[in-house]
Amino acid sequence: MSVFTTADGTRIFYKDWGQGQPIVFSHGWPLTADAWDGQMDFFGRQGFRVIAHDRRSHGRSDQTWDGNDMDSYADDLAALIDMLDLRDAVLVGHSTGGGEVARYVGRYGTARVAKVVLVGAVPPLMLKTKENPGGLPIEVFDAIRQGTYDNRAQFFRDLTLPFYGYNREGAAISEGVQDSFWLQGMMGGIKGQIDCIREFSEVDYTADLKRIDVPVLIVHGDDDQIVPIGASGLMAARIVPGAILKIYKGGDHGLPTTHQDAFNADLSAFLRDEPVEGAQQQRSREDA
């Protein structure tokens, strides 16, 4: 196992495979680096160096009592990037991992970053507020907290249905995917997982998004039941001028898994500066 130790003594597990331009993947809640298997193998074979870590209190990393907040997550990501001395890196964040990537740029800039990809990502803000009427009410996130606390084993199993769109008519349910989600979730520590709910729901990433000054691809499903596109992907695309927005019609939250081949093709095109099929180019920074 590859592990590095952060400034506060937390041991973070990571995978580092292949050679070439580095792609760094940040996973969603309550998962692990294994959620990126379909991308790690594919892009590693395409000549990229692929890296993914387990967020603190998730997976094989230390289960910490303190530090389960987005600033610490971003600091851990920065420590990994610095430790490996990555340059010209592509940062890919799914769901909560999108918040982690955005906060990394907000705190550390893009000196080591070539491109950013946000997939079903939580920025700019998931919580419904007076200034953000399109968000979700706090009761939604309180229910996630309660479900995780009361019986997270059952809650995580049930969560796979909306997460992967398995509750939609005609959906082809994969018990293997459900089992993998459950296993990854149960590897984490309950304290850190509950703390993380606030970070993906109540933290505002608008200022972080505004600091992104490299090419950005935003990928989102228009039937995402976990991170609805209206207050996330569509808003993020407006905040980051010049972003490329790819909407998956009928797409669910777990796009890297349920739409693995299509997502890999879109990401590959973006990495190689080729057109992303069906994507919309937002206004350039010069025109904004």
C-alpha cells in the first residue's frame, strides 16, 4: 500500500500508476479511490499517469476525529500533489471530490494544474438559501446525517438506487455495483463521513470556482437525483467563463460507472484538446 503522512499526522492511502501527464482523481462521498477503477485502468493504458487517493476518514486512509472539512481535504490533496511533485496535472473531481478540487484551486491556485474536470460535482452550493433558491433544503441533508448515524449499512445500500438511477423505470440494476458502493462506504469512519455531509452541502465554492484559470470540463446528468444539475453543474458553468459543459440526457449521479465508456471518451477528448461531442462552450473569459 502506498501511504503518505500529512502535516497533522494523518496517513492517506493513494494509488499511483503509469507514466505520462498526471491525472489526479478525487472521489465522491462515501466512496474511495476504487470508484475510479474504470478511469484509472483506461487512462493508464492510454499513456497517462493516474493517481487517486482515499479522502481522510474514507477507505484505507486514517479515520480522524478532527479535520474532516473541505479545507483539510484540499490541504491533503495539495500535500499529495507536492509530495509526488506533479506538474501539468489534470484534476478530476466527482461529487464531493469536485468541491475538493475547487477548494484546492481556491487555496493553492493552478501553478501545478493544466486542466480541471468536474463530474456531477457539488459546486457552487447545494444548500437552499435566500441567495441560492435552487438548492436543496437543509432537511434533505439532515436526513442523510440521520440515515448514516442510525444504520449506515442499510442507508448506503438504499442510497445506491437514486445514486445510479436504479430507481428509474427500465433501469438495469447491477448488484455488483451496489455491493461495491456498500463495501467502499463501510470501509470509512462514521464520524468523518457524517462531518463530510456538511462539506458537500453547506459549503459555498463560488469564490473557488472564480479562481479557476485553466480549461474546465463540466459533466453532469440531467437526471442526477443526488446533486441536481440546476444548482450545481449549470451554475458552475456560468461562474467559470469558457467552461465546456457536457450534459448527459437522462444521466444519473454515478456517471463514471454507469456511463463509463461515454465518460472516458469525453474525458479523453478534453485531455487531448479535441472537441467533446455534444458539449456546449460557455462564454470565454475575454467576452465575460
